[in-house]
Amino acid sequence: MKNYQDVVRDRYDNPESKAVPDIWALLGRIGHYSEGKIRDLLWRSVNIARSGGLDLGKATILDIGCGSGFWTRVMAEYKGSPEDIYGVDLSSLRIAQAKKMNGFISYELCDIVEGIPSFGVTFDMVLLFDVLMHLRSQGQIDKAMANIGRLLNKDGWLLVYDAWAPDHFTSSSGSDWQGFSERQLLDAVKSAGMRIVTKENVFKYLWKNRHSALVAHSRPRMFVEIAERLYPGNPGNIAVLARKSGSGV
């Protein structure tokens, strides 16, 4: 797997590179289907946290790997205010986009392996979507998770969403990313001092090993959802909601 810093430079900070292909755009069928599934995941997770005592209106929230700030905007809608919502990303181009689109939300450039800015607060909830899959070594993963654990308050929540694969450490040398087995992802989350609250599979690999989000390009939404429930395939992605150890739900 490529070095994550090179991937960001070549894929996300290169104006000539299309970081998000057209098929994944929100107006496309794949992007629309995927956004809905992940938004449902976020909605469920936030409500579980609220039932566990999270005061969403007063919560400090950090989105790591925020890109152009889409999920920070969603969290601002859930929260009813952009105050105390923060985003970080390694791509300077995407941080600039986020600041342009979301003027009342705070964003900073950062490398989560080297350290994460605290913005002068500790966080009640951290989102970590499709980030760990770009880290190729156990040492990088351990450093990133330790940095996250230090920023969460004693009752803090962490929602991790990442790609599935049989093994994270057997990727080809030319790939931009590699998913995790369930055990690998759970172990990474626990290494930050977290207790697992929920784990769920999102999407599924269907016939001919096609990710179900890609199937949504040519099939109706209802067809894809039924196939995800009934077809005996591997998960496409894994989501883990966790809380700082010692906290009760």
C-alpha cells in the first residue's frame, strides 16, 4: 500500500486529480445510495450516544478526515448550531473547500499520526470515517488511535467507519487503501482506551465480489437493500461505536 501522505498529495491535493469520481457524486445513484446509508448509521449512533447521556446541543464534536466538511454540516444540523464542531484533514485543498462551504465551523490541517490539534477543548464525540484504511503500518495506526484517545473526554464517544478486507496488512504495493477485518478494526478502537458499544456491517460484497454501493448504479434501491440482507457475502464496510472505558451506556 502507498504511503498515506503520498496518497493525499497525489489524489486529494492535486487539482488535476479527481479525488471523488463522478459515479460517487451525491447527484449520482451510487453517491445518493451511499450517503443515505452512512447518514442512517450516523443518525443511529448519535441517538445511542444521546441515550447514554450525550447532550448534543452542548457537545464538542470533531470530524477526523473531514474532507470538504460534509459530515460536519450534517452534525451542525443535528446539533442545531455550528458551534463547537471541528474538522481536520491532511489535504490542504479539501480544508480550503471546507472553510469556503462552512464558514462557521472550525477546520485545521493535520496529520493524525503526528498529532491532532485540540482547538483548546476535549471532545464529546469524534467521527473517523474512511481514514484508518490509508495507514499501512501497525505503528501508524497505534499512533493515530492514541492521539484520538487523548482528545476524547472521560465520557467521550468514537464512531469509526471503514472498509472491510480479510487482512489490512496484505494489500498490494500500489493500492491507495486497504480495509480491515472485524477483529483488526475492533482491536484498533480498543487500543485508544475505548469500550465497544455497537458494531455493524454496512453494505455488502454481492455477486462477482461487487460492493453493493456499486450495484446501486444500475439497480433500484429496494433491490440492493434486499440483496444486502439476503445475499451471503462479506461486509463492504464496518462501523464501530465506542465509548471511553469505564463509562456506562
